[in-house]
Amino acid sequence: MVRHLPLNALRAFESSARHLSFTRAARELNVTQAAVSQQVRALEERLGAQLFKRLPRGLGMTDEGMALLPAVSDAFDRIDAVLKQFEGGHFHEVLTVGVVGTFAVGWLMPRLKRFRTAHPFVELRLLTHNNLVDFAAEGFDLAIRFGDGNWPGTQAAALLDAPLTVLCAPELAARIRSPRDLAAETLLRSYRADEWALWFAQAGLPVGAIRGPVFDSSRLMVEAAMQGAGVALAPARMFERELQSGRLVRTFDLEVNTGGYWLTWVKSKRTTPAMQAFRDWIVAEAAA
């Protein structure tokens, strides 16, 4: 039955229900009040149910009309959303990408213009996260995160290695001559509790008690380090601009590798053209 319902009658019903008036619906649809009334009457006859109570002043909804309205409104909203993607004679596809904040600011932002130039009809929506990703709840098509590439239910493409090294403000760096000097400094920490222990083990030093403040973002942690709050352990390649400007100093060449940045997506999700375009582009950018 649904396939044979006249579209104009459904539009007349939906507009009349929103306005509770055939007259105002007629103005919105640019037809006569009589035409709207006739279309709604024809729909009621087709369904075998009364959708409106005709009142002396305007309309009232029947239970049947109230039941039908959400489904019809949702259908028209979805049609309108898809049709808007065809504006300008091209299909515009929305792509939602979740990005861990450090990678977003330190690597992705300076390169986004190149993606836009190569794929002007992909409407990219970037949302930052702190490495905890729920694809369904947050509506991500793709997510960039830090780790070993092994997340249940997902596929992953390697982007960049991100070894951690000691970073701090220039005034702190002036008094740090060897890794042993770090014992006298405030060690800023990420939520991954073992990073400093791994770095000290790489340096061949015992690990003492580490009680510095904990951050859920390397970007925030390094910002604190640049303001003299302590010494950070973070991926230097995400802070190239700060290092080049002299606001941040890398004190040692020693690095520890605890993971890298990966592009991830749900295995069961159908790959759209926009997802494929972004995947191909970012993997090529990372390789370059």
C-alpha cells in the first residue's frame, strides 16, 4: 500500500499537521487551500482512517494522524538530506572522522587543505577524542587513534610511528645534562602509566616514584611542559612546529616506542566512496 500512496497527499498531510491548518499548509506548498484539503481527504480515504478533526478554528490530530506523522516527517527529512547532497550538480558525501587530539593538531591540520583540494565533494567532519572510541555512539565512519593497531571488531591501517622522547621548555632543558637529572624534575604523565618506566629502562636507569600530574592528552601535557610545569614524554614528530620555534626543546636522542597512529574502521561497516578516498589519501600522505 505504501508504495502507491500519492507523494503530494503525504506532503499535504505533513504540512497541515505541522501548522494544524489547511490554509497555512497551502501557503507553504504554494497551492490552494481546497487542493490541500482534497489531497488530505483522498489520503484518509486511501488509508480508511480519519487523520484530522475538522474544528471551527483549525485542525486537531486524531490518534491515527499522530501515529502517522513521525514516520512521514522522518521520511521527508531523510529525502531532503539526501537531495541536499546533490546541490551544485555534484553528490556531496558527509564523512565523520574521529581524531586523537595530538595527531589532529600536530599532523593532520596542516595537510587538510590538500585533501579538500583533491576531494572537494567530501564534507569532512572532524571530532577529537582521547583515544577511547565508540564508533556507533559517536557516529564515526573512521577514527585515528594511538596504539598497536589491535582493537576488537576493527580494521586498521598504519599511519605513523610515534616514538616518545623527553620534551621540555628551554629554561628546564638548560639544567638537564643527563637522564639522571630527571630525578629532580616534575615528570608529566599521560594516562598510559608505563611510559616513563619504559623510557628509563631504555636509558638503563632504575625507576623511582613518579608522581607528576596526569593528562588525558599529549597535546595538553606538552603545553604544560612549554609553560614550565615539568618535563613531558611525548612523540616529537607531533610537535615539530613548537620545536622549530624554540618554545620546546628535545633534551635527548633517546626514544621509546610504545605504539603509533592508526586509521581504524569497523569491520562490518560498508566502505563508502568518501571513506575510501580519505583512507587512500591519508595513507599516501603518511607514507610521503
